[in-house]
Amino acid sequence: MKKTAVILTALVLVLVLVSCNDSVSDKGRLHILSIGDNFNPGTEEHLDSCENDAKAVVEVFTKRALESGMTLGVSRLLLGTTDTTADKITEALSEINSSASSNDITIIFLSTHGYNGVKRRVDYNESNNDNACFIVGNGNEYVPFDNLLEDANKLPGTVLILADLCFSGALIGQNNVTYNVNNYTGSNPVSILFSDAAVRESSKVFVLAACTYFQLSYAGEENELSVFTGYMLKALGMSYYDAEGVHYASSIPAKKGNNILLSDIYGCIYKESKKNDESQVVQMSAGTNDLVLFSY
């Protein structure tokens, strides 16, 4: 379950048709499926920042893609309990599947309530994915993480799943592990990402998760973003978010040279989380290949 600073709760998902461009850059296209649901007001599950998250992600990722010379492909935004249903998510993924090519990148963003049967730290050799899922349709539908990963692996090109929901670290399988906070003691977190021989050698599906498989993620208040989403978008050059939407900084912290790498976005989020003593630890699927998200 997600929670605000006051109440334990959890997040949902969203998708809306934003734009489609038939011309294709030699850098490929960026496809976006962005899902956010605040759940119905007046209920225990209601949150204030999930739909803000989904809209802000579409705006920032679209801006950076076009600046880097990519073109925009399928862009779907699903907001609220009516649009965030399993059927509409499947429909959007099917549309991307029909349109995407091997040179494209697809972003799947989730800001919603999450569930996992494992709610405590266990040995990583044990299952960390006991019925783990995200919740849509105002709490009526539970979509297993395994189903999402299976659908993502069917998409042409590279896929990046960004998950701002509780227990989201369960999206990262045991053979594609990330590191927990104990591994970072005295080390640069980015430099050790690829040092474990147990991780998968390569991947076409990458995952950046708000927290571990046994942790909660934290939502924001009205006119704010959730904690993970806020840190992620600041890494991509957002200055702050308010009632007017996204405001941009003069620089992009995650940009190193002419590239924005997934590992550098991860590093920025991890650094901000530790600096602000957040009780959630961002997780990244690891392998010998890194994802060049934008190249300038």
C-alpha cells in the first residue's frame, strides 16, 4: 500500500491518447503508456498525487525525447478509476505492439496501489513475488507483475517499466537482481550495479522501482508528485511541480556528456532518497548492459 505523510494508502494507474507521429527519426520513437489513479475521493484508498505523476511523466519524457531527436509514437495516458482498467491497459499495449519497431523505446509508467504477499525482508533466495500485483479499476482488478513483465517482453524494441507503487521491487526477478541498502555502504551505488555475476547478462526490459519488494512507497499531497516520481523527474531536469504543472530547471542532473543513462537516473534518485532519509529504497534491474534512454 502507498501512504502519504499522514495515512497509509496505495496507488493506481492511468493512460490517455496524447499524440502520434508517423515520421520516424533514425534514433527511433518513444512510446509511452502512463497510468495513474487517485481512487475515489472519500475512501480510505484515496491518494492525491498519482494522476499528477502520470501526467508529469508524459510531459517530461516527451520533452526530453523530442529534444534528443527521437520522434513520438503511441502515447497513452490512463487516469482515474474509469480509464485504469486491465482491458484498457491491454488495449494500449496491443497498440504499441502493432506500432513499435526494434529501434524504439517504450516507457510503461505505473502510479497506483501495489500488493505483495511478502511484506518483510526475506532471504533473496526465497520468493519475493508472492502474488505481487498492481491494483486498478478503483480496487476491483489486481494485475500480476508477472503478467505485466510477460506483456513487456513481447513488445518490439526496448522497454522501461517505471513503477511508483508499494512493493514494486518485486517486479525485479531473482535472476535480474538489484542491490539493497546494505550493499552501498562505503561504495558508489552506480559503480557496483554491474558487479554481481548472478545478474542477467543482458536485458530488453528494464525496471526502475520506487522501493524494495517488502517496502511501502510514499505519495504526495494535492498539487504534488509522489516521492519516487518527483526525484525521477528532477533527475530529468524538472525544477518543481505545483498546481500549474511541471517547471523546468536550467540543467538535467542525469545527463552525462551527450547521454542520459538509466543508471544515472537511478543514481540521482538514490542520492536524493538518502539525503532526505526516505524510508524507501529505489531499485533498478541490473545487467551488463545499461539503457541509453536519450542521446543528444
